[in-house]
Amino acid sequence: MEVRLESTDGPGRQAEVWVDGTLLVVMDEYSRPGEQAAPGLLTYAKFVYMTEQAFSWADAAAANRSERRLLEPLGSWRYAGYGRVVQIMPVVIDFGLLCMEDANWTNDEKLVGKFVRVPIDRLSLTHQESNRWPEDLR
């Protein structure tokens, strides 16, 4: 997956990134505190999301009967995430463009293979290794 930073307003603020030709608006957790990452190809990029709304996996599955896989923009860094569950513990969802972990855990193996819709209140761009910067990974 190729991730290119188009622009950022700085750490903790809005950024625009291209992921394999698709423009996403995200929260910038990639830039160092006090600095802005330079536009261009990003290494060690990882996407994570936060969901504020409680939901059940049964409701999430019922909301994606059309078996879609996409991130539907809802404004700012909010999205409706439509995808297929590929594993549990942790739950990983394939949204087509990105695969990401969901914070809502389950041990129900019947969820694997189900298509779901999850609310994404904040899509963030961060580093693959939490709390480590690229030069620390050498």
C-alpha cells in the first residue's frame, strides 16, 4: 500500500493523504509533536480509527447486507466503514482500501467472513510501531 501525504495542519490536526490513488481526510498522528511531516511518500504509515458510538456486531452485520467494502466519507475525518471481518481477537476488518483493527472485541468465530458497517468517528494516520518514529526503527 502506497501512502502519500498531500497536506497536514500539523500533529493532532487534519491531514489529507493519498492511499493507492484515493484521497482520505484523517487526523495527523504521524507528524512529530511541534513539527509537520513533509508532503510525499510516507514510510511506516498505519491507519487506525476510533468509534464513539456503541454498537453490536449483529447490528453492524445487518447494516451491510449489500456486502460492500469501502470507506464512505461523512465529513472531516468521519466515515462509514463497510467491510468484511477477516479475524477476531482482535477484530480486523477489510474495508477494501484498508484493513484495520476494531476496538470492539469478540470471541464469536461466526463473525469471521461477515460483512459489517461500523461508524468511524475519527480516522487517524499514525506509525506502524506506536510511540516510535522512523529513525528509531533502524
